[in-house]
Amino acid sequence: MTVRVVLADDQPLVRSGLRVIMADHPDLEVVGEAATGTEAVQLARDTGPDVVVMDIRMPGMDGIEATRRIMAGPTATRVLVLTTFDEDDHVYGALLAGASGFVVKDMALDDILAAIRVVAAGDALIAPGVTRRLIAEFVRRPGAAPARSPRPVEGITGREREVLTLVGRGRSNTEIAEDLFITVSTAKSHVSRLLAKLGARDRVQLVITAYEMGLVTPPR
């Protein structure tokens, strides 16, 4: 299956570089380029891409607001935020707006392409470091009252609770499998069931749920 991609970045060099690299990968197709958040929103509506690779800082409408508008209605499009900035506010703002991943521009190009594929496949890309910052920022926000102790959730099994705890700590499916001595496919199945049972869109929301349940605590 070919992943259809829109590149949104105000730097032509960044867009052309990603386009050239993707041209060597037949499973990735660039269907449009945007230099502003406004253009990104319009392109997403016009072309219905699988993934929008979104810069944060663009003239006019920024990438966070563009992400929010793209994700506001029913859409199969997912957003991967690509930026030179990795401060807490950008991580939190982008993920809260509905982005499914957050990567920085100094990552290896192969890792960025892998991130596009991960997001297109319906998963969320959250490195453990980003997860820790996300939880810490969530705690500081008004109204983000933490659970005092782990609370039960109807329909969640003991094993799923263990998996949710590990997801909240930023563990990948492979790491979860190693920690619980199960196969990777079994770990993926547990995560999929958690998404369905909790009505969560993706792994990002599972992280927040794990915190709200008191299964994980923010770094001090």
C-alpha cells in the first residue's frame, strides 16, 4: 500500500529534501506541499492524504492550529509533527491538537520515513523522553488533577492493566513483550483492545489515561 503524504514546512529546502528522499521509496508518495498552516489545512481537505508531515513554526497559522483544524472533523488523515523545536509546550500542544507523532528535524532521514510509516499504519510515535515530558506538562495544566491511587476501569483485565502501565511509561510493543514475556503480536493485540475498550484514538491518549488512572506518575 502506498502512503500518500503532504509536506507542510515553510522552508522549501526541507520540503524538497524530503520529496527527493521519498522518491526513492515506492511505498511513499508526496501528493502536495504547503508553506503555511492555511495551505496545509486546505491541501489535507483537497487531497485526503494518509499523513501530513507538519512543521510547527510557519507564517500565519502555525502547525499546531493547522493540526487542530485538520483533526477537528471526521478524517482518516493523521499528522506527524516535524520540527527543530522539542520544548514541552510544542510537544504538548501538538499532541493535544491531535497529532499522532512528534519528531525533530535532526533525526536520521530513515527514522523520519519510518515515523511516517508508523503513523500511517495507525500507531502513534512517542519516544519515552517525549512521553515523560508530555505527562509532566499534562500535570502542570489547569484541571489536570492526578488520581491519588490506581483506580479500576470496568472491562480491563489484569494483563491489560499491566500493558497500559507500560504504554504510559513510553514502552514500545517490543519492549512490552520483553517485559511481560509475551510475543510482540500478543502485545499489539492487548494495545488494540485497550484502544477499543477505552475509546482512545491512539497511544497518546493511552498515555494520558494511564496517568489519570494513577498507573504512572510524572517525573519529579
